[in-house]
Amino acid sequence: MKLRDFGIQDGISEVIATTMSKEGMPNAAPIGIISDKKICARIYPDTHTHSNIHATKKLVANVVSDPLLFVSSALGDLDEREFYTVDELPVLRCADAWVSFECEKDKQDNTLIHLHPIKGRILRKRVQAISRGTNAIIEATIHTTRYLAMKDEKYLEWIAHYEDIVKKCGGCREKEAMKKLREIIQ
Amino acid sequence: MKLRDFGIQDGISEVIATTMSKEGMPNAAPIGIISDKKICARIYPDTHTHSNIHATKKLVANVVSDPLLFVSSALGDLDEREFYTVDELPVLRCADAWVSFECEKDKQDNTLIHLHPIKGRILRKRVQAISRGTNAIIEATIHTTRYLAMKDEKYLEWIAHYEDIVKKCGGCREKEAMKKLREIIQ
């Protein structure tokens, strides 16, 4: 099984991880799949993703291109209607592809999870030009989560930098996503 | 003809413009296709793209995902073997899709070119996760061209910022592209 066929490339691929709680509640949050010689991800304790992985030992990597979904899943909860279930695992309806993984905690590093692919599906292939606006939303979302956690003003400067790129290069989904980020920050 | 089907979305899409000189020499350079109510692009005078458009009134927008190709075409000339010809227009071999346009200069704004789609082809659809490394190469390339034109040190700081993202998140193509950028800057 080649992860590249499912859109996961060498380096870090930004995907939305979906996991199921012990009680059967789906959760979604952006993560980076690190694909070097081995596949792994850094998942911080005190997150639903981390506790769900602890409970079920599984996650699904959803390859998604909508910037608004990165914002919504990073900084809030997705509506249950956004998910469906495959083999008792939650998958996002809007995913272009997904891969399910068996998760194994690193023995030394508490945030590092080793990922072993179980299976995957390709649902939609497309042609897509690079969009600086979409990319700026991903960066602005990362800096927003850091700002909310650490309250360091330097993150606000980064957010403003990426907001300028969104204003100049973004389409309507990116502008809506940026508006949502601003509402969360204020 | 819907440009979205060819990967060109609302907002600005980063593509590689290919044009033919009066003498039949192909040229490639990154541009942003601005897709709002109308389709246009900003193309600076003193570029091959600008003089070729003046000569032939046409350009081809190539939708490409390889970060190295953005660097090579922004800061040097592509090898002739990278092109083939369709209707006397150059197209990139590695394009996932391309759209040819009739070009019309704006009457007031010397850098603004209005674009009227002629025809397009989809050659390869794929699934692709968002890559912060690829995106960082696009930004670093933009700041490198600005630095080379204006020699303002602030651009070097931006390049260093994006280089950090490439080191952390990039795959081998991104790392090779960043190395090429560094060679050009030094």
C-alpha cells in the first residue's frame, strides 16, 4: 500500500485526523503525517485525538482540501453529520481520500505516535493549482492555536502577515475561514 | 468552459505561464491567475512573458504541483525538452492541466492583462494532501525574486522563515528546491 497514492507524500502532509472515543463519539483535528523512513505523527496529550488513540489504538487520516474545515476542526468540533463510519472508525464525508492506521505510542517520546497503515480509499481525484490563500489559512490556523495556548503577541503578527496573503490571494472559502479565525481570536 | 475543472479557482491560482517568442522560443515563468468576476493576471514589463504576450497575444496557464519547477522557471530558463507544442503554443510536459488564453492589455494599467480562455486539457488528476513545505517554497521563491530585484534585507528574513518550514515539513523535492534558491541568493 503506497501512501503517495492516497495523497500522503514524503515530508509532512497536513490532514485531518478522525478518531472515535470509547463512548463512540467521533472527533476531528488537523495533524501532520510525518512520512520519512517510517510513518508517524506528533499528537499532544490533553487532546481528544490523543485520548481517543489511547482508547481505540486507531486513527483515520482524511486528505481534505477545504481550508474552512482545517479551521473548524482545529478550533472547534465538527457536526456529527460531517462523519460517516467505516469499520467502526469515523471518516469525513468531504475527504478526497482516507487511510486508517493502527497507532503505537513511542516508548520514550510521549507526543510521538507510530502509524501502521491498515487500509485506504480514494474517493475523488482532481486537478488543483497551488493557492497561496489556502496555504496562508493553514499557517494562520497553526499560529492561532499557538496564540490561544501561549498568548504570545508574536503569533498575532504572524496571523496578520498571513491574513494579508488571504486578503490578496484567497477565494471566498479562504476569506470565510479567515473571518472565522478572527472571531475566535477576539 | 469552467476554469475550476482545470484547477484554477476563485482568488489567485499559482500556475506556470508558458509563452512563445516571435522567433518561436518557448518561455516559462510563474504567474498568479486572478479569478474574480473576470480573469486576469499581473505581468511585469521587462519580462519574457510580457514581451511574448505583446508578440503573440497568447499565454498558456500550466497547473503544476512540483515546487522545483516554480523555482527553476522563476529564476532561470527551463530546458526546451520540458515543453511540447499545441496550436503553436508551448505547454509543459509535467502539467496536470493547461488552459490557453487570448491576452488583452488593460487600457490604463500597464501590468494588467485580461485573459480570455481559448481551450484547455486535463492530463492527470490526483489526490494530494496540503504540504506546508511545498507552500513555503512558493513563498520563498516570491521573496527571492523580490530580494534579487530590490536587495532589501527584509526579504532575507522572510526567506529564512520559510526555509525553517521547508526543513521541518518538506520532502526531498522541497529540500532540493530550497537548496537551489540558496545557491541563487548567495
